[in-house]
Amino acid sequence: MKRAGKIFHGCVGGWMLAGLLFTMVAAGVVRADSSAFTFMQDESCQTSAGVYASDGTLLRTLWSKVRYPAGKNVAVWDGLDDNGNAMPAGVYQIRLLEHNTEYVWDGAIGNTSAERSGPTVHAAYPPMRDMVITGTNAFYVTGYNEGKYDFCSFLTTDPQHVRLKWSADGQPANIYDRNCGWTATDGDQIYFACDRATDTKNLAVDDYPGFVVASRVSDNSPASFTEGVPIMNGTTSTYYPNGVSVGSQPGLSGLAVQQGGNLLAVAVAPDNRIYLLDKMSGATVTNFSVSSPGRMNFSPDSSLWVVSSNGVVCYTNLAASPALALTLTGFSNALAVAVNPADANLILVADGGGSQQVKAFDSTGTPLWTYGLAGGYQANGVAVTTNKF
């Protein structure tokens, strides 16, 4: 017997590092009938063994994942290949793989869920794309989420456990599903938006305008717009039972809902427009021009704050004739805007790019404060702190 060397498997995520030892039993002349061979173990190990031709072709798997004790061991090859054919006399090689590897799942890096697996774990393909909170109920979406549900909720009093996962069509997502990237709530209903829909005449093409669906906050059951219609969902011929399409082309880019009023705002960047819908019926009330509108938020005073191009704009008089009231500029890369639901005089802007900061303004556009080190982790090192993004 001779040692061929060691092969090491590294670790990714939470898997433990472990070694695998590959042993070759000395090759010899083997008859077509059964042949015994011996091998030595330094310690008790899990082993697998096979018979190979001189060119390295595997002819017979002798055993797999069998523990043998330390010391000299004897095994037998019956002279057959994996198909039961008798092999001619000749020179064959028996290879043995031995290990004491143990796989221990320690969870995913950066996931603070209380459990390591199961339905209460926060788990999705990409990170969260949007999240809203009403009372102690939090809701979020992650976009593409193959094999999992589109929508998730948890209690702010127990953030390490997912309370419920569901989707508008009642099924886990598949590779053809639309990707919901926006959510908003008025406390009664929770709204979800997708950037595009499937062409009903050609299911392989996603060239229909984006759409909005809704659920009830109280029990996450589907909520229907009175003027809603079924929305085709991918090539599997499934439908979201009720929703409203918005805009003239794919590219929905923002969603917001009034807390006390009746308006649901939907941005469509390629249209350069914001559409105001009745949040109960889904009917379009009006629409107005905004350059490359993105994420947005209603103020408690009913004004609408919108990320536009690389700035933030505020529109008032929405019900009668929307009018531009204020423009904020000077951002590195304005990503999102939020208004304190209890204080119209506190507006927060998430500024990405080279800034990586949250910037606060009052309703007149006067800067109040900035949170986070300029440049975030990229400029200030990887050490985790509470003042870096």
C-alpha cells in the first residue's frame, strides 16, 4: 500500500474545514473471480472504495461511506464491474478514500434569524429591496426569490422571526415570476408593486407595464381593487387574482400611499410620470410629469416627496393640480426618501455613491443633520460600527 497525498476541502459560509485522505492499494494481477486485498487505517474512518482500470476509468464501486476500524482490514472484489460483467484477468487499481469529516451548519453569515433553518428564517436570494412598518407589523420584499414567497412580515417586537411568508397568487415564486421591489402601507392595506408584467399574447416576453397588488394588514389575506383585474404571472399561466396595471410601458420605479387620504402614487421612470390612483378602486385620478421618478413617500400633510434623477422634489396640491413646491440637490446618488409619519417637518434622504449617509431636512429644504461617516465602509474600513453604511 502507498500514500498518494492529502486533498483538503475549504469552507464557505458555516461549513467546518476538514481533510480527506486518498489511499491507493497496491495494484496487482487480479483474476476474473474474487480477489482479496488489504489496507491499513491509522484510525477508525469513514471510507469509500472503487476498482479502476489502468487508464483511470472507474469500473466498480466497492462501497461508499462505510466505517472501518484502525489497523489492518481485509476486503474482497468479486471480479465484476458495476454492470455485473466479469472482468478479464489483468492489472487493476483499488482506490480508497478515507475521512472523518463532520459537516456542521452554523447558519448564514450576516443573518441574525433566531433559528438556522425553517419557516421563521429571513431567507431570500437578494437582500431586502423595500420595507414598511405600521404599528408593530413590518413588511418587506426582496425582488427575485425563486422557490420562496414574494412577501414577508415580522413583528418589530420579535424581529428575528419571520411571522409569515406569502404571495399574491398563493404559490412560491419560480424563475418566471414577476419581481416585487416596492411596498407601501396605510395601516389597513399593504401594497406591493412589480416593475413589469407578462405579455398575455406571448408568455415568454415581459413587456407589459408594471402593476400593483394588495393584501390586508390584519391577516395578510388578498385585498382587491374594485376596478382591479387578474394579472398574468410568468410563463406558467398563473395569475395574480386582482391588481392594477400602471403606466404605458415596463419600468415601474416607485410606490407610496397616503395614510389619511385616498391616493396611491406609482412612479414609472420610462414614462417620466407619476400616476395617482384611488387606493381602494385602483382607478387613475391623475398623472403628472416628473423626470426619472424613483422611490417616494407621502408626508402627513399630503405632499409627495420623490427621488427624481439625482435630486429630491416635493409636490403639493395633488388632488386638484399637482405643483412642484421644492427641489433638493447636491446628493452623490439619491436613493430613497422618507418623511416622518408624525412630523411633516422631518424628511430623510438616503444618499449613496460616495456619500453613504442619511441626510435630514425640514420641510423648507433646510439641512438638519447627517448620519454616517462620509464614504461608509468603502472609505472607512471594514470594521463593523453603527455609524457606517
